[in-house]
Amino acid sequence: MTQTDAAGGGPRVWEPTGAAGAARLCAVIGAPVAHSLSPVLHRAAYEALGLTDWSYGLAEVTPEQLPEVLTAMASAVTPGSGTPVGLSVTMPHKQAVIPLLDAVDPLAAVTGAVNTVVAQRSGRGAALLTGFNTDVAGISQAIQETAPVLAPGAGAVVLGAGATACSALAALTELGASSITVAARRLAGPGRVLSAAHRMGLEVGTLSWQPGEEASDLVVAEALRGAELVVSTLPAGAAETVAAQLAGGRGLRPGAVLLDVVYAPWPTALTAAWQVHGGTCVPGWLMLLHQAAAQVHLMTGREAPVDAMRSALMRALAERP
């Protein structure tokens, strides 16, 4: 669902379908992005809030096109056109966007991950672009909604080491986890989870994990069995081999909680294995809902209508194959 500029071939982020006449323009960008349910959530919020002059588009933006999109967002507004207000940022731009911004919120800076950009401007002049991170709130609130009582000083495991894993570290710390282990193929380097842990002043355990290697999957599965809280930040299908090891072995800790950020297909192999042993699963769509609610507040200045957004999301998920 790529929107392109007929003249230059670039992404038409600020001219989404149905945006004619809109005064305030927002969008989600990523690659790929056609599967995103962010438009469902944000448009439901605008409708519930009575923001009839707001629109929310969707555009596939490559890494090469990202600077162009940010420049267009910051540019002075042409008389008679809509005003770019906000971007939801998804893979692979959550870290690459940071040096293109004028300012970065402290939480986004410490995690090294931005999933929200807001244009702050005076009148129709050029905007100041500020980056925020609402993934931390999405993870934290999704877990608290599903499992409001967590053991003090809970032991936690994070699967993955990218931008969302960096946000998961902050969320788990906020929830009171005292011992965090990260399992991934590659843990160190710029933008990886160990850099974020260092900025946060956290000491985390690590497991070098090679999915598909039986011995490596067994070690990670054993770590999951011993954890009270697990957050998988892996893309769909990436945890299947460790899920198979988890399903076939001994049980989990009593009351163990798993958040898998994948929301389609559901259940994932990992959540299915977790449920076999009676563990509590936090669906990825719940994180999506809460991070989007925080984005709505940042972009509009209004309290997000979470119930209306939840209903719209449930309908959209039910309609998916």
C-alpha cells in the first residue's frame, strides 16, 4: 500500500486517501507497513473525539526516503493545505530517525528508540520535530492490565535485542523486575539492547541464542521456564523453535506472564506453548492499543478514547483472515 508522488516517486505521506480537506495530517511510516493497524486505532480516536478535520494515513517509506519525509514534515505549511502534525514510526526506522530530529524526549533518548514524532510549530512556519517513545508505556500498561499483580523483584527474560527490546528493558524496570536476561543472536553494538542497558545503568544477563540449534533453543527454553515475566520482541515465526522446546518440557513458574508483541497471527507458537503450561499471555494487540493511545495524546493534546480504539481494533482483528 505504497503511496507515491507522481512527480518524484517519493512517498505521499501527507496526502493519504480520504485526507482531502483535512486540516491536521498524521501517518504511520515503515517498511513494510501495509499490515499496520495504526490507522484503525488513530481514526477511531479522531471519530470519538469529534476531530473531523484530522486525517491519518499510511505510507511505505524506505530508509533512503526517511530524510525526505522528515523534511516534508518540518517544512512551512503551504496556504490552503493541511498541516503535518505527527508520525507513528515502525520498523526499520525507530533508531534511524533519531539523528534527523531536532529534539528527543529523555525516555526515547535512554532507550535509543523513537516510535512517535510530533511537529511543533508556530503558525504555518517550519516545525520543530521531537521524538518520543510510547512503546514503553504500551508494554507496561498491557502487562499491568492483564497481570496487575506481579511478584516483587520478578525475574524477567527479553527475547530479541533491537529497538523494541530496548523499550522492553525500560518497561520491565518500571514494573519492578530486578533480574533481566536478554536472549538474542546479536546483543552488542550501536542500537542494540546492551547499549540501552548501559544508558539506563542496568546490569543484564545475556544468552547468545541461535534459533534452530537444538542445544541453544534448550538453554533459552530453560531460561523462560524460570522467569516470572517474559517479553518477546521477535517478529512472527522467529520464536517457533524455542516454543517447540518449551512446549515439550517441564512447566513454568506459577503465575508466569508472557507478552508476545506479535498480534497476528494469534496465538503465536510461543503463546500457544506458554498456555499449554497454564501461563498467562498478554496479547501483542494490547501493547499496540496502549502505545497508540499515548500517541493520540501526544499528537492531539486530548485524552485518548481507549474504549473506542479497543472496539475498532477488535473489529479489525476479527476481519483478518
